[in-house]
Amino acid sequence: MEFSHIPVLLQPCLEGLAIDPAGIYLDGTAGGAGHSREIAKRLTTGRLIALDQDPDAVAIAAERLKGLPAQVVRANFRQAAEVLDSLNIPAINGALLDLGVSSHQLDEAGRGFSYHADAPLDMRMSQQGPTAADLVNTLPREELARILREYGEEPYAWQIAGKIVREREQAPIRTTLQLAELIASAMPPAQRRKHKNPARRSFQALRIAVNGELDALNEGLEAIFSRLAPGGRLCVITFHSLEDRLVKNKFRRWAQRCTCPPEQPVCTCGGVPKATLITRHPIEADDRELAENRRSRSAKLRVLEKR
């Protein structure tokens, strides 16, 4: 199985984790095991638990981590606490989340993530559950527009949703290029000329909806933070503004001295920060990495340390 993977922001991640060779670490998004291998190679008596919900990723990560102090488990990182419980691991010294779509998922046309090649409209990272085709062929216009607007920040969400609904009345929408062409046709000509890939925002929105990505991220951050040992580091790489905003706000709340609602007159939370921000501003790829890996362009790394 071909599974290309160039780990994004690798050195900043390794520095951010401040790896203890005897520590226990979690990679919640193993993918092609690029980050996982480098973490595991720095462990002696320590241990790495690598998670991924994609069966293709689990197979290749297990192969690439052979001989290293690492274990691969098929699970979404929102299930991190349950996985750690099943392995009798009460606390971890660090965790990494590399969010978004892997190179393999984008390059493998049959997975239905890309608008560059024709394929079944799938987009399921776990290869289980409802597909993107199920959503576009069944959801009412209002719900489709909400998904495109909220998850893709698409200004023409209502027009695109209307075009989809009208088209599916004639025949189901089954393929990626069929959908991409529909999206482009719903936009004004000036917008189509302006944007090289007019379907990009809508495909992002549908992918997030199909995989429940924002809910998974919110739950996963809470689960992983709860299992960090004092001094443990959490590194999160995001690729679009919705993810980054969620991570930034979550990190800031954990680092605040008081987390009570602003309207509450007296502090009842104890007034003690739960964490320290290691990065006040996100780390981004340098010129060399940008030249070597185009998928690093939108990557942002935030690092937090539990108190």
C-alpha cells in the first residue's frame, strides 16, 4: 500500500513535546507514522501509543513502527481516555494531534476527499458510517447551507445548497467531480475566475460534517488534557481557521487564572490556571519547509503544558 507522508512541523513538534526518553506519549493521529516514528525513536524505557481511525493508516503505521517502543490502536482520538484505560495507562507525558486530511487520503482518489479527480463521493476517514454522498442527497437545503456556511465559511452557501437540491431531484449526486462542477456553477463567474479551486471550501465543510471533526476535536482535547501528567505537553497542528480557533480558545481557558462566567460576581473555580501556554502565537512552517512540502502552508502548531 502506498502511503506517502511528510510530517508537518516535525522539529517544532519534537521540541514542543520536550520528550522524556522514559515517558509515555500519545500520537492521536498516526497517519503515515511520520511524527510517530520520530517520537518513538527518542524513547528508551518509554512508550508511544499511536491512534488512527483509518484502517489504512493503522496498517501502515504498525508496519513503520515495528521494532520501536510503540503500539498502534484503531480509534478516534476522542476515545483517547478509553484506549488508555484499556492499556492500564493512568497518565501520559505528552500528546500530539496533527489534524486534517492525510496525504494518503488526499492522493488516493477513491477515498473521495479530492475535487481534482473523479471518484465516489465518500470522505469518510474511518471508512464507516454515512458518506458525503449520503449528506448531499438527503439533507434539506437549510441544513446543507448551514454546513457549508459554518464549516467551510462559504459565502455562497445558500446558492450552492439550492443548486445541489435541484440537481439531485433529477438524479443522485454520486461523484466528486459532479459535485465540484455543481458548486462552481452556483457561483458568479467572477468568483469562479478569482478562485482556482471554487469547491475547496465546500469540500472542507462536507468532510468536517461527515467525520464530525469539530465535535471530535473538542471531546478529544478534553479527554487528552485530563490524562496529561503535571508537566505534560500537548501539541496540536491545525490546518484551517475553525480548528485553530477552537484549539486557541480551549488552550486559553485552561491557562486562565479564573474560568468563571464573566457575569458571575464571585470566583468559584479556585482561580488557579490548569496549564501554561508554551506558544503565545502559533508556530508556522519556515521557508525551507514551505518549499519542500506545500501542505505545510496552512499548518499552525500550538503547544500547552499542564500544571
